[in-house]
Amino acid sequence: MSAHKPIKKAVFPVAGLGTRFLPATKAIPKEMLPIIDRPLIQYAVDEAREAGIEQLIFVTGRGKTAIVEHFDMAFELETTMKDRAKTLEVLEPTRIQPGNLVAVRQQVPLGLGHAIWCARAIVGDEPFAIFLPDELMIGKPGCMKQMVEAYNEVGGNLISVLEVPEEEVSSYGVIDPGARNGSLTEVRGLVEKPKREDAPSNLIISGRYILQPEVMRVLEGQQKGAGGEIQLTDAMARMIGTQPFHAVTFAGRRYDCGSKVGFVEATLALALEREDMADDVRAIMRKLLG
Ligand code: UTP
């Protein structure tokens, strides 16, 4: 038993415009783009459930209803499949307990921090997880499960981090690292999209968070930051010193599926791990590479 309140809720901010994938994402949410046969959002939800999270809170926007539908019961589809004696097992990951999926709207995409703040009434006074579904985290156990295990030890706030080459830091939120203890690193500061020469390290925040509910009050008065957006990183930075704050180095792989190259990389990597297709895909790749 941990002394810390369990993490039962997760927020999935999915209200972004996905401009890097246009025109694909004009009418289809980025989070519904599939890696093989599962949409990105499904990988994130699977990771959440593996970590013991029960309530899923989607922060959606216009044109994002397909995400909610994906986790709803599809009566016609299921009846037709049953009539044709097809097994429904493949739909199992899309089943969420009634009442455990809540969607709130972010009316204008003012930034990630603002998206999280839109979920404040549902999060209430409990610590909660955040998943950015376009960052695909592959590991055993999954990234959030590793984070929950760390949280049970140290409590407070945790973010998942990974090392990147120095020339890439200015695209990400970066931590100022303190003392290290295994995969846990104390966080002394955070900065969003720093210039390379100003970056306090090459450890970047990688799309998974466990935060205390106080972050909502900090976001309440938050001004716009980098890129004219209300940044979650800035709000978290203001909490350092008032509450424990740690980074967890994820033992696993991360694919940035918000970028086209990262998306292709994830597709190839996961295809090569699938028993039902690895041999065929390897043969195709050999052929393509000449
Ligand atoms: P990104 O910047 O990666 O996503 O935001 P985007 O804005 O959809 O994509 P591009 O850059 O235009 O291609 C990270 C996460 O935060 C969410 C996004 O949906 C994504 O999951 N987000 C971002 C919001 O929910 N609201 C916002 O105002 C901004």
C-alpha cells in the first residue's frame, strides 16, 4: 500500500489542430490516425488502463467526435458481426465501463496548459495523469505504469523524460536536473522550447505526467508563454519548490507520432514486432531498400 492518493483519472488533451498532418487531419482527428490497426488514442488508453487508471477524460474540440465514438458501443457493427459469426474480441480494447469516459470541450486551442485546465471540474481534488496521445510510448511495463510505481514511492508530481541530441532541445520542454537516484531525477526547473545555448540539459519532457490538482489553480492565472500558447510547462515550473517534483527516465521507446517521420518510424517498428506480419514486412523493406 502506498501512502499517496492513487491515480485513477487521466486527461487526454486531443483538441489540437494537427496542422502537421494536413490535409489528412482536416476532417479526421490526428489521434485517430492508425499505427497498423489501432488508432493512436487506443495505444494511450491501453497504457492508461494497464497503469490502473479508471476514468478517462478527453479534452476535445470541433471535429473530434470520432475519438469519443471509438470508445462507444457500435450496436449495428456488433450485431452484424455476431450474425456473421465473427468474434468481437478485436473490439475489446475499445470497451470502457459506462460512466468512465468523460469529454469536455476546449473551445479555442489556446495551448496544452489551457486544455488541461478545461478538465478541472472533472479532475476535482485528486492527483491525475496526463497523456499526449501523439507520443507513442512502447515498453514493458508501459510508461505510465513505470511512473505510477515511482509515484507510489515519492508522491508529488512526476514527468516522463528522455535524452535527445542537444540540437533538438529547442523543440521541447526541458528539465533542469538535480540529484539522480536510479531512474528518478529531481526536477529543479523547467523551460519550454529553450534556445540550445540556454537549455539546462538535454532531458526533454515526453508526453506523460502525474500532477497534483493544485496545478489547476496555477493554470487559472497563467499568462501565454512560448508560441503565444498557455503552456503546461510554465505552470509546472511554478509548482517546483512547493511540492515534490521528479522526472522518470522511461525504460522503453518513444515515437513522436505528431511528426510525419516519427509516425512512419513507429509504423515500421511496430510492424516488425507483429508476429502476424513481421516476415512479410521485412521482405518488403528489403525489396524497397534494393
Ligand atoms: P501538439 O502541438 O503536438 O499538437 O500538441 P497539435 O497542435 O494538434 O499539432 P500540430 O503542431 O498543429 O501538428 C500536443 C498535444 O496537446 C493537444 C494536442 O491535441 C496534442 O495531443 N493540444 C494542444 C490541445 O488539446 N489543445 C491545444 O490548444 C493545444
